[in-house]
Amino acid sequence: MSALHQKRIADWLQTEPTNQNITVSGWVRTKRGNKEIAFIALSDGSTIHNLQVVADLAKFSEDLIRKITTGCSLKVQGTLVASQGAGQKVDLVAESIVVLGEADAEKFPLQKKKHTLEFLREIAHLRPRTNTFGAILRIRHAMSFAIHKYFNDNNFYCIHAPIITGSDAEGAGEMFRVTTLDAGKPPRNEDGSVNFDEDFFGKESNLTVSGQLESELAALALSRVYTFGPTFRAENSNTTRHLAEFWMIEPEIAFFDLNDNMDLAEDFLKYLINYALEHCADDLAFLESRLTEEESQMKKEDRSPMLLTEKLKSVSSHPFERITYTEAISILERSGKKFEYPVKWGVDLQSEHERYLVEKHFKKPVILTNYPKDIKAFYMKQDEDGKTVRAMDVLFPGIGEIIGGSQREEEYEKLSTRIDEMKIHRESLWWYLETRQYGTVPHSGFGLGFERLILFVTGMGNIRDVIPFPRTPRNLEF
């Protein structure tokens, strides 16, 4: 049998103990025992659970057993038997053990003790070997697969939007520049500004903040499309919810209005959460127990009102509340709560406002719509009142905004005027404007922050812990 088709530890742990001869490879989590026998917990990353290897010390040299330490890698051949201990169905009685790679027992950072998440961020090259990060990465994979499955099953086409762009989709200006010019001596124009005509693309270019604009182009031909790729924002923010490099899922759908967009967002999120509950049960159970243990040290009022899986089931089984921005402002003003950021109509809602609506007032996810146009992007469909746009934000407990979207402005004159009002360089968006002249249609879309989804599903508290190698200000180690 080729290595590709060999069973993993996850598979063997579900196998009936028929005394068959098998071979497994993995990394040692722990080793314990006495002078006659050693019990080795082996993991290959396929499951939160370990396979217990039972080694009769009379069969193996002292030198070999001494090399078997936490972190080293082994290839073990032996007999799969019914386990004599509690907690597992099968054991592997070793007949042959080969040490593939030793680990310095004294220097290996991941000893059998509790490590802080802050410490594990410093050794991001090793943290996937911990139970916590192994679980997170498996869930991250499952959610990635579920996203593609959902869209494929609903007749969407995957579009690969460019990572390097000459436009700013959000108009915020917080972008990373891409250049081949000499940073020390760039060519300059007569006025002293950098001459980007001599750069690789012949113009100023950046890493994208969104694949939306390009997705709209495809949606106006294929009707239902989505992108799933990395995006970048040069925002100097060190919060638990922000990254400089993150992944976005952005569907764009022709002939959808704002209500259709809300229906899609709610159905999509519920599908993903249910997928995690069905396919990631063991990892979620582990993360739930970890979170419960962590919160046992907190004050009662600071603890989560629900267990992790209970929270996921609640969100996936109840309809989301749908209210306008104006209604939300009224609720916040009447709340009697003193917010750090004062509330009045026209302000951009902060996380504290969003979480109050979700966690205190409605106690379930909320979709806010019809925001003031002055705090939203240029491409959003303007309402007839001239003050608001057909925007929508989906707010989740513990997270705040998890999805942001809108119905897009399909009318050429309104879109053109808005671009001028916001002082956006229309020369860089001529192609976007032109789509409104050739068979324009009502269309909508949204962006789901992948890491914020994983943050919610796993119950983790810091977004740096749900991506393998976080990129944040002054952090580019790995």
C-alpha cells in the first residue's frame, strides 16, 4: 500500500481490535511506565486523541528507549489489541520501533505542562503540535472545506481575485505598497514625489484589501461567484480582533437585493456552524473543556453564559434579529448604559455597541441594515432618503461584526457622483464604472472574515491564535 493510502491514527483508533499487524508513524506526546514496560502516547495530528504504544522493555535496547522522549518522531510496527486501560479502545503492542528524529529532552519547549498562549505565539513553528492548536488547525481545515462545499452545492463559481491591485476597494488608504523600486533612492518626479512610472507595473500598486470589485465583474457574467483568499490591511492595530494579513470569503450575486443578501449570509453561517458541530465534535469537546477550565478561574460574571457547543447550537438553530441602524441607535440610547464611545445617529458603531445589542439586548445574532452613507463605502446602494445606504453587518456574540456587506449601487450616475464626493481617483476605477453602462443589474455581496469565524467556532479569545502564523504590527518572525 502506498503511503498516501495508509491509515492514520484517527482511523486505527476507530478500528476493532482484531490483533492485526500494523505500522504507524507519529510524534511522542508522553512516555511513562516502569522497569518492565513503557507506555508511549503517539500522535500524527489526525485527531485530538493519541494512540497508546505498549513497549515491553525486554524487547528493546536501553539506548533506544532512552532516545524516546517527548517531541521525537517514531515509526512503530506491532499488533493492534484491545486496550486494557480506560479511555481508548485499542493499544498498539510494539514489535519494532524506529526513532526517525530525536528531540533534545532538556531543550524541547513543549513539555507535559500547561503553556500560556502568549508563550506559544513565540514558538509558532512548534505550537501546531499542542492539543489546542492541532484542534484549531483541523477545525480551520474543516471550515475551509465547508465553505467551498456550500458554494459549490448552491451553484456558485470560485473566482481567483488578484492579490496585487492598483485600486483601494474600501477607500481607506490602509494598504501595503508593492514595489521593485530602490527604497533608498527611488526615482523622483520634478516635484520630489516618487515616479511610479518606473516601477514594475508602471503605477503605484498595493496588496489587496478585498477581492470584491473583481468579483462583481465576474458576477455580472456568471451570476453567482465567490472569492476565498488572503487580504491585507496596514492598520496599526494591536487588538485581539485584528490582523494585517487575513483571509476573506466574498460572495457576489447578480439579481440579489439586500433581503436576499441577508438570507444568504444567515443560511451560510448556520451551515458552517452545523458543519463544525457534525464533523469536528472531538476537537470542539476538547476546546470546550479547555475554555471551561480557563473560565473557572474567572469571576462568575465574566464567564461565558453558555458552553461552547451550546452556544454554537443556539446560534445555528434560531433566526437572526434584523433591525436598521436607526433602530439600533435608539436601543443603545435608551439602554442607560454609559459607553466608552458616545452614541448618536451618524457614528460608526464600535465593538462595545455591537456586543451590547447581541449579548445583552437581543441575546442572539443581529443583522444591522441601512447605515448612514457617510460612514460606508462608495459602492453601496443609496436609499431613497438620500441619507442611508443598503448596507448590512452581521453581529455575533463575543465577536461583534463577523460579516459586512451591502446591495451594490448599480446606477452609473449615482455611483459616479459618489466616487467624486469621496475624492476617489476615478481613473483607477474606470473599468468598474463601465460595468454600470453595459447591462447593469441589481446585485449584492458580503465579506466574511475567516479568522473571525474560526474565533467564534473555537471559542478562542485572540485572533492571533486561530491563524498559523499571525501578521501584526512589528511581528514577522515566522
